[in-house]
Amino acid sequence: ISKHSGGIYGTTPYSVTHPNASRWTRKDPRLYQEYLNEGPEVPVSTAPAGMGRLESYTVIHKGNGKEYRAICIGRLNDSNERFVAICNDDKLMKRLKEEDYLGHEVHVATNDSGLSTFSERVVRSSL
């Protein structure tokens, strides 16, 4: 899984665009690493099953621009464990791109080979 970033670059020196600022320097990571380490550890499910909510996701494309696979990270509703799962459903992948699915509830299942997948929650009528 990867993250992408963007940058805006120019040829005008920082001191020209920010005359009252001192030279930019990065904060020493030791100043905030302890705070990050104190955060809660979230257990990870190795065989997630049941309903969960998406925390992050991405859609991977083939060379022709067609959706190939979606990968998500989420939390199971019952145990609050984190999970990683994939989806190959064309319709769902298109919706993931068109709508904000963060926090959306999905169904997660793991097969006998250990492959975890996610799909839309299906509500069945009792009629």
C-alpha cells in the first residue's frame, strides 16, 4: 500500500515570498515521536469476518485506466480490530472513486486461503 503526495515548486526563493519568516527547518522528530508512541495500539485481525467500517482505501487501475482492485483498511464493528481487505467488484470500485466512502460500513470475509475481501453491506428483506 502506498500514499501519494503532490508538491508545488517554483524558482522564487522562499525568502522573497516569505520576507518575515526565518529559514524553514524541520522539527526534530524526537520532539513528537514520544507523543506518537503513546497512542493506542490497535490489534489487527488476521482473518476478519463480519461488518466493519472503512478507515482508508485506494483503487488501483490497469494500464488502460480501468479499475483493477480496491484495497481498504478498516475496523471490525464487533472487536474494533483493524483489517486489510481487497475488492474486485467493478460497481463498488467505481463508487469508491465517485463518493467519499470513509466510515462506510462494509461486509468483510476471509476465505480458506486467508484472502480477505470486502463488499457492500447487503440488507435483505424479511418478506
